[in-house]
Amino acid sequence: MTALADLLIARIGQTGPITLADYMAECLLHPKHGYYATRDPFGAKGDFITAPEISQMFGEMLGLCLAQAWIDQGQPTHFTLAEIGPGRGTLMADMLRATKSVPGFHDAASVHLIEASPLLRAKQAELVPQATWHDTISTLPDAPLFMVANEFFDALPIRQFTRDDAGWREHMVGVQDDKLTLGLSAAAPMDALDHRLDDTKAGDLVELCPALPGIATQIGQRIADHGGAALIIDYGDWRSLGDTLQAITDHAPVDPFKAPGDADLTAHVDFEAIAQAASPAQFTRLTTQGVFLERLGITNRAQSLAQHLTGDGLDQHIAAHRRLTHPSEMGEIFKVIGLHPKGTPPPAGLTHDA
């Protein structure tokens, strides 16, 4: 048990069960006991490793992809280069290094990071000191927006619903025997899930992310209004179905309700919801990370870097390339979707083809 568990048990005792979204928000973002408020979770010494921490090649490919989108849209003389959920700043630092040789790109770019955690902002400032920080997308400049969101949407709190013959029963966090546990509400209609009545049956579980539509709408509207492109990379699929909530501590799965505040909580991303909310921006076909990176030339880049490596360094480099691209590792489970203004080419590596 944790200090946050005691607070949640007391709260539920006073006001009743809470939604899974409320529980996740407290676990991740509580100002004193929340997961992101109390630690740096990234890297080998943290609880999980993201793609930018695996290899510099990931950020290099994304940076050059956005630079090509900037060229395709006429090289606007002032634009916002942004990342939402930038971790330690590794990805943005790699993107900036890779695009240094693109004529005019850095002169036109203004770097912005959307990050709520003071601890992570301090880490990011070490790698990207020229950045301007924001709590939300809404304060970004009104300018063409070239943005990346890598493993951001998976950390947004979700609600879970199980369908039965009388409607939908929401999964609620309650208390039993002085422990946090998951139960079900009474069945009721759910307007937000009317569109899922045709492709689900009794017993099926569907997840909704309450914050996702608002964030995706802001990104899409800015791109439609001012130009730009967004690359959204995460694990998930086109449409939510099934329980995907997971908790990770020290690179291993744990019970999400055993030690709230001490584990990272995530869920798979519903990319269909992102695409729909981002209108009127155009969205690309959902593409696996491995295919996307291969189309951008990551293997050629890996071979170039390998020429200067030997021994353990070479072995680690080969393993990193495999981890990012191979279907049995991150290459298949992680997906990419791009956003761009209608009438402009899709970001490199992505298509509109069925």
C-alpha cells in the first residue's frame, strides 16, 4: 500500500466508487504522490524505455520526416516545432540534431514542449535549453505546427465499459476488505458508445479516453488553419476493443491497484478516435512503426552508423534497430498516424492508400 492508496480509500469511503479515469489521473498526476510528480520513469534505471531512449535513429527519422513536410508545404518562414509528452527531451534533441543540415529549417523553427511535470521539464531543459514550455496545446503560437507525440496518448486516463443486454456497465474503482478493487456500475445507456452497438455484443469491453478528443481536435484544427503536420506514434489499433489497461514497474507488469502512484498506468490508443477528432485536418492510413521507419530509411542509417562501431557497441546498435522495427518487438504493436492539411502531401513514410 502507498500514501496515495490511503487517500483514495478514504475518498471512496466518503463519496463512493470513482471512475477508472479518475483513478488513473490521481495515480499519474497527483501533485504530491502521483507517478509523474515523484520520479523520472524513463530509461534503464526507470520503469520503461521509449523508442528515443533505445536509439538516436528514431528521433533522426522523425525529425527528417517533419523537415520534408515543411519543405512540401513551401518552407514557411516561421513555424512551431513541438512535442507533446516529451519525456526527457531526448526525441526533440535528436530531431534538432538531424535537421541541422536542412537549409532554413532551424532559422524558421521555434521549439516548444508541452509538459506538465516540473521534474521532467528540468530534465528536458538540459537537452533542449532553447525550448519554450507549455502546460497545454492551447498556448502554442498561432503558426504552422509541426508536431510529434510519441507515447503520449497511451498515458491519458481511460474509462472502461462492458456491454450487457440492458446497456453499458462502467468499471468503477471501489474498496473491498480495505483494498482498492474494480467493480461494475448498474447498466445504463451510453450516448458516447452508440456507435459501438453494431460491432460489439454482450460481454464485450470498450475503452473511452475522455481527454483524447479535445487534444486531437486542437492539434487538427491548428494544422488545418495554419499548416503543418503531426506524427502520432503509440501502441494501439484503429478501434478499441478489450481490456488494455496495464501497470509497469521496473520494466515488468504489476497489479494496477496494488500500489497506486508507484506504477506507470497506460492503455492502448484508439487511433480512430484521434482521426475523427482531428478533422478538418487530413489523416493518413494507420501504419506500423516498423514499416514507417523502414520507409524513412532507418536501415540505411543503421548501416551507416554501424561502420564506426565494433564489439558490444555494434551488438547493441543491431539490437536497437531490431527492437524499433521488427514485428516481434516494437515494429508491429506500435502504430503511426499522420495529420496534415487537406490538399498537401502526407508526411513521408505514410499514405492514404487502403
